[in-house]
Amino acid sequence: MSDVTYQIYPTLLDQWQRLCDCEMLAEQFWNIDEDGNYRLTTEELAAEAEAELIATINRTKVFDTTLADRGTCFNDIVDEMVEGRYSGDAEAEHRSLNGHDFTYSVELAKSVAEKLTDAVCQWKCEGVLSTRYGGVRLYGYIDYWRYNTVIDLKTTEKYDFGKYESHWQRFVYPWCLVQAGHEIDRMDFLVVKMTQPRKKGAAITGDIYTESYTHSQAMAEWKLREVCEGFIGWLEINRDKITNKKIFNELEE
């Protein structure tokens, strides 16, 4: 990858976007108390977002993985069903990860898997985007690829339609596949709004929603170049704070 000067994945772009949007985020209802005062100033939000971004790049971020593990375990069950590897016959499926235990409704998992018939699971994609700073390797793992559609499975406790519209996966994954010669014209977010059971040990249930977005390769490339060039400008200013040099293509994968 001699022509690549940076390596970036969608989560970093999402966190960079949050840093850019701090002025707007400061005006959100959750940041204003009952007396009309800001809980955090724009400057405080920006400092928090920047610290989180640097920690993510350096892989030093420490956080509660419960919700992420819950989603990963559910995704694994769905993968097994889609690929015909699932052999369970009970009404509930138990999984554990990083010391966290989860019990899921098998009916819920089957309802999701039925929407993914013939899909390819966990496909690694990548592509090199030309920018004024040089080549940027964009990469990541697609949850599901079905015909002309990229599908990302999301699990959440709160959901309003359009929640994932600004997530950079929406642009990165289809763009990479089209650049590699595949025909992709849609990106779907398959959203499972999970309901935690009140009774300990009972199965997690939920409702399923779909956010569907038409893919335009030209529009995606323009947006990706714009966001990457902004992010790279910040990276260069903060290069001395970044210990994980993979983002500068100075380490092998």
C-alpha cells in the first residue's frame, strides 16, 4: 500500500463528526437543564469529544462493553442462522462475552435472519480514496451483503427513524464495494430495538425496523473526500498525541 498515506475506518469518522458538531450538540435538549442552563459548554463538549477520539485512535479507550457485547452476541446468532450453522431448538438462546451473559428470544433472531436470506456475512471491504493529502485506505467489516444492498445490523434501546442517517458506514461500505467493481445501490440499517426483560434470566425481545438509503457513488465519494480531508488536517495538528501509527500507515495490520 505504498500509495496509501492514511488508514481510516467509519467509527473514527463518526467520532470526528461529533467533534465537528459540538456547537450544534450543545443546543440539544439533553444538554440543557430545567433552568435553561447548559450542562456542558461547547468547549467542554469539544474537549470531551477530542479526548475520546484520540483514545479510540490509540486504542486506550476504556468503557463499559455491555451494550456492545449484547449486540455482538445477537449478531453472532443471526450469522449462524443466515449461514445455516444454527442448531438450537429452544425458545431462548444464551450467550456470554467478556463476562456478560445474555438471553435472547430465538423468534426475534429468526425474524431478523429471515430478512437476510442469501446474504454474505461479515465481509471485509476496503478501498483507496484519493485526497489532497494522498491516498486514504477506507476499510471495515460489512455485517451483511445481499445482492445490490449493504446491510448493517444495529441493536439499540431507544430508536427514532433516521437515527443512523449520518453514520459514515452508510457511505464507506457501499463506496468500497462499488470501487471494487460490485453493483451496489442501497445501504440498509436493520435496527432491532431491544426490550430488556423484567424477570432475571428471561429472554430479550424486540421490534425490528429498517432504514434504507439510496447509494450514489459520486455523492459518497465527494462526502468522503470532504470529511477525510478535514479529519486528516486535525490528525496532522495532533500527530504528537497519536501513539498508534497505523492511522498514518506506519504499521502493518
